[in-house]
Amino acid sequence: MTQLLSIAQLSSFSDVLLLGLMGVILVVFVWLIFFQCRQGRELQFELEQLGRLKENDVESDFVLKAMKLSTWHIDVKTMKVSYDNDFREKFSGWTPLADGTMLEESNKQLHPQDTPRVAKALDDICQGRTSDYHEQYRVLLPQAKSFYWEESYATVAERDVEGKPTKVVGTSMRIDERKAMEQALIEARNRAEESDRMKSAFIANMSHEIRTPLNAIIGFTSVLPDIDSSEERKGLLDLINENTQKLLRIIDDVVNISKIESGQEQMVLTSFDISPTLIQNVDRYRQDLKPGVEINTMFAKESQMITTDYDRFDMIIKHLLSNATKFTSQGTIVVGYDEPIGGRIHVWVSDTGRGVAKEDQERIFERFYKVDEFIPGAGLGLSICRTMAYSLGGSVSVESELGKGSKFTVEIPIQ
């Protein structure tokens, strides 16, 4: 009986022990499930964070590529430059710096005029004298014998316990297009200012140019009824006619330039022999020559037919001859043309006048520009010549030496 009781108690104890063990196993199992879930959530969070970092890196690279930037850093202890990314536009003659290049060595790539300024700015930020850096400078291209423009920004990224910089990070980009736009804007502004200056000078000059012959006409006309001598009357009438022609030429210049600007001048093509046209103009301006000056012609052949706008061609020759007679006080003026080459002909007017300085040889074709403000004229003649020549499909050029004379050449197609 006692033995049976002991067996029953042992069985009961075993059941209890089994139940307890199962309970422990259950608790451990539940804890494992909870731990696995927690680890899973942490792993998922880390994966999401890694994804965000990768996404940020992709976006960062995309921005750098889009803006064609390079990112770099300077190790202040070694003063070496290393590039983290470089998406600057590559082109012939350009070689990027290698990682670990000494800062002093990298500065040797800069234009000599920019090197001291940039080197000082970089030294200031590396030594902690400033916290930011921003410079624009030119980078030399030895192979191409030129340079390109670059702009850089930098700031202190890391400091030691004493607050001194240990790492400087920065970014650089090419700004050639921006610099070209800036230069174009500066040139446009200068041209606008120069145009305003020339227009002001033109208005003042026109007032003088118109008033001078007009006063002569009015003055001589008012005294003409009181003159009895036929010889004196003829002399006054000649003076009145001369000043009338001067006034007419001035008005014609203003009207012609207005037509050109408004596009109202229509081209009419005709075929004609240029030899008689040149001779007629030579005879017309022979009376305007200063004493001792001769005018001649030099044609490659007796007759040369061309097809172009007669009025425009005639106007060009008149203006060139007018200039030659104004600025030639001794020697000769020669009008001529060469044999046509490639369907184009060169017609020229040369003189032994005062000549044009090299720096003024292009500017004399600008509107309202006058080399000598004391010489009569509105400063429109050569501008009209070039505009007319362009409209005929040609050009006007000048060869001149100061004090030795000038040669103006008109090149136009013959048909």
C-alpha cells in the first residue's frame, strides 16, 4: 500500500515537473518569437535606412552630374587635395588633378594673375582665419595654350579639440558660359553707351553741319538783290548753289540711314557698265579737289558690265570719293577696278591723304563716328557704304597708314 502511494506521488511529481518544463519551453518559445520579431523590425529599419542612404547618394550624384560639379577635400595636416567626385565637363587639353596632390602644386595650374589671391584664400580657411571660401579663377590649359574659368566654394568640415580646422570640403564647377555671357553683356553695355555718346555727338554735329550751309544760303540770298554787278551776282549764286548741295548731301545721308534702318530701301537689279559710272563720279568730284591734288582712273579694262543695284553702287562710290577729297590736301586720288575673280569684282578708291590710324580702321565704319570732329560731315558716309555693300552681297574694307594715305575697296558680285 505504501509502495503504491509512493509510485502515485512520484507520478504526480513527474507530471508537475513535465508541466513546469513545458511552461518554461513555452515561455522561451514566446520570448524567441518576440526576439525574432524585434530583430526583424530592427533589420527592416536598418535596410530602410540603407535604402535611404543609397537613394540620397544617387540623388546627390545626379545633382552633381546635372550641375557638372566636383567635390573635394583638403587634409589640413598634410595639405593634400583629394577629389570625392568629379563631374566637371571633360574637354581637350584638360587633365584633372590626381588624388593626394599637394595644395601648393594644385595652385600652379591657375593663371598667374589669380594664383596669389586664390592661394591666400585657401590658406586663410585652412588656418582658421576664415570659415568660408569663395573664389573665381582661371585654370591654365598648357596643351591648348588657353584657360577656362572655374568657381569654387569651401567650408570647414572638421576641427580638432582646439577648434583648428583639420578638414576642409569644397566644390568646384566650370563657368565658361557664364563668363562669356558676362563679357557679352559688358560689351553690349559698352556699345550702348558708345552709341548714346555718338548719337549725342551726331545731334550736336548735325546742328552745326545743317546750320553752316543754311546760314550761308540765307545770308547770300538776302544780299543778292542789292548786288548790281553780274560777276558778283554769279559768284554769290555759285556760293549759294555750293552750300545748297552740301545741305542736300547731309539731308540725303540722314534719309538714307533712316531707310536702311526701317527696311524701306528696295533693291532694283540692273546691268550697266561701271567704267562710265566711275568716270562720271570722278568728273563730279574734280571740282571739289584742293589745290594741287589730281584725280585719275585706273581700270583693268575699258568696259566691265555688272548686274547689281545701280543706285546703291553709285552711292557707295560717291561717299568714298567724298571722303577722299575731304582728307587729301596734296598728291593724287585714283579710282579703279581689277579684273573680276570668281564672279566678284574689286572697285577701289585710293588717296595720298592723311590716312587712318590702325585702331580707328574698323570704327570709321560705325555710324556717327568721326576721326576728326572738325572735318565737315555727319559721320554716316562709311557706315552707309558698308551697309549698302552688304545688301549687294559684298563688303567694304580699308588699307591705310597714318600720314601716307588710304585705299578703300568695295567687293561685290558682278551678277
